[in-house]
Amino acid sequence: MPELSTELLNVAERALDVSAARQRVIANNMANVDTPGYHTRDIDFAGQLRQMLGEASGGSQTTLASRNVPGLVERPDGNNVNVERESLLMAHTQLEFNTAIQVIRSEFKRIQMAIQEQ
């Protein structure tokens, strides 16, 4: 069976992977809001997506790396999670995820139309 993959689908699939990983990291930050000494982590969406797309042709699997976020205000207990910041990042990441879903839907609709015209 031929593969129904286009470059656009590949980019959208990778964007979904990075968005889902970032949502997990943000959810983990929010879950640790009261953990003494916990430091906020994040995933660089654009950087990770670029890395994944660059490695896609090589066939290697990319491990999505989260990193500590520098420059955040630390509370006396050593925790620097800000729930408002995390909520905003979660909403932004959800928009990125939804955009990738829309791209996939549009691309499959385009492929379906091309098949029906034959």
C-alpha cells in the first residue's frame, strides 16, 4: 500500500509530537507547584520541531528534551512554578496542537479530493 505522506503531513505530525510533549511538561510543572525546590521545565517548541525535521530524513528517533527555565522568581521554598505562566503556556501549546490538527485535516481533504478526481 502506498504511503499517504506529504512533507506538510510530516511537519504537522512532528508538531503534534512536540506539542503533546510540551503539554506533559507543563502539566508536570503545575502538578509540582507545591513541591519545595522544584524548578520549572519547558520544551523549546520551535527548536525541537526544527531538530525533529532535520533528523526525519536520517531515520533517527529524537528524544524531546525539557530544560530548566532560567530567570523565574523563586519562592522561599526554592520552587519557581508560576501557575498563571503555566496556564498561559498550556493555552498557547493547545493552540499549536489544534493548528497542527487543522493542517492534517486539510491535507487529508486535499488528498481525498485528488483521489476522487481520478
